[in-house]
Amino acid sequence: MKTLDNIALTLLIVGGLNWLLVGLFKFDLVAMLFGGQAAIISRIVYVLVGLSAIYCIKLFAIVNTTPHQ
């Protein structure tokens, strides 16, 4: 599971940075790299980022049950 967690977090970071660029500069890096928003590879990246977000919801439980010092 650790590998899947790392992949999901990496995709979330990519998605978050992409949204930062969209919000600040109206620049969609994923679309630019893969041939536009409608390109199949771009759509796959967007779907993977969304699925990663859903998967990472479980991290709330982990963070909230981990003892803090």
C-alpha cells in the first residue's frame, strides 16, 4: 500500500500545482504537455488525479488516529 500511497500523493501534488498555475496564470501545464485538455492523455491524467484525491480521503483517518506528541 505504501507504493500506492506515494503514487496517489504524487498525483495530487501534480494536480494541485497544475490548479495553482491555472488559478494564477490561466496556464494548464497538463494540457500544454499532452496536447490540450481534450487529448486522451490529458484526460487520463485528470482522471488519475481525481481518483487519487478520492483514494487519499483515507488519510484523514490515519492523520486523526496517529498520536501527536
